[in-house]
Amino acid sequence: MQKPESKRLRLYIDESGDHKPAREGDDFQKRYLCLVGVMFPMDSTIHVELESLKSRHFPAHHPDDPICLHRRDIIDKTGPFRALRDPDKRQAFDDDILGFLRKHKYLVIGAVVDKVKHSTSPQKQSEHPYNFGLQLLLERYAGRLLHKGHQGDVMAESRGRREDTLLRAEYIKVYDGGTRYQPAQQFQKALTSRELKLKGKGDNIAGLQIADLIAREVLIDVLSINGHTFKSASPFCTELRRILQVKYNNHTADKRIDGYGRILV
């Protein structure tokens, strides 16, 4: 049997939730931190097609002054997204985004950290919740790459000079020393770079924009699967969660999602 062709992938990372310490009784957005990783092949056409989508809906979009998709700005209909105050334009945009997310091939990993439990765990409390979530993503990403005979690198959203320095250090720590569950050799075999790539929201990176758009629904989906209840979602969010069900990373033998594409710790 011919060996499958090796591919290069990139994991794009964004987050939903709060970094600050949490207490019992906090709402879910304060209590939980969700890191979302979206895996795309490096030869994906997502950038070109996302630029085309933005040009269709926002005439002001131009390569010299690009419009970047930010979930919060889209919901608030501020800045270049004021056009979405027109119900027909909003529906057309929503349909186009959902079609884009449905069409493309990618895998999603959502790692949700319960910061209340994290702060009381002797094994975990010395680690920042974001760093712990990063470890969870990298373990699943490297595992997928190795199983498929692929390699890849990682890009996360920049969060400020101090935070970026700490995040780069955590990535190198995993690359050089491994984690509790995966040795360094596995990461070094799977990952093409010892350096974590960091880009800002304004850098117009398609993969980071997609991670931003889906992060909150991934958080809600992970919590819902684990018994949390939420008020009725909008038709857009309901359809987005339906699309995500076939995009999550899974166990390659039995297709289990929990523990592979959806993680709650």
C-alpha cells in the first residue's frame, strides 16, 4: 500500500473567556477559558476566498486597508460592519460565512479550562490557565500530525508584549521538554518550528479570523455537551454549532470527539 503523502499544516489559535481568577458562582464567560485551535493545510485557499467574501459584503475592503473579521465588532455592527444593520445585508453575510465554514476542510480543537477547579488542583495551579490550555491544544495537534504522517507549525493571536513573551516561553517549554503526557521527541517530530508565530488582529490572517469567529460557540458547545444549559441560540449560532460537529478533531479509529476535539478540564 502506498504511503499517504505528507502535508504541512498550521494551527491557528484564539480564545474565548476570561484570563482572570474565577470563583464559584461566576458566569460561564468568567469561569471558563476556552482556547480554540483551527488546523488548516498550508495549501488551503482560505485566505483568497475570505478576502473575496469580504469584498462582496464590504466595498471599503482593500488589500492596502483590509477589513478584519472580529466577532464582537460584527455583533455590535460597528465600524465597517455598520452595513450589517440592514437585515437583508446581515442575512446575506451570515449565509455567506456559514457557507464558507461549511465548505472548507479544517479541524477544530476546543480546550476549555475550568479556572475554579484549576486553581485548586495541586498539579495545575502553578500553571497559568492559558498556558495549560496551550499544552492541551499542542498535545492533540501533535498527535494528529504524527498519526497522519504530517508536520505543521503554530500561530496564535498576539495579546500584548508581556503575554506574548510568556506564551512564547510556554511553547518552547513544551517543544523542548514535552508535557506530562507526551515526550518532547513527539513535539519535535511533529512541529516544524521551535518558534511560536504571533500575529495581531489587524494583520489580516484568515486562520486567526476564523478562530475568532467560532471560539465562543466552541466554548458553549463544549459546556453544553458536559451538562450546562444555555438560553436558545440565534439561527446563525445554531447552524454554526451544527457545522462544528463535523469539523472537530477526533479519534481516527472510532471518531470520538470528546477528549480529542472537545476537552473540558
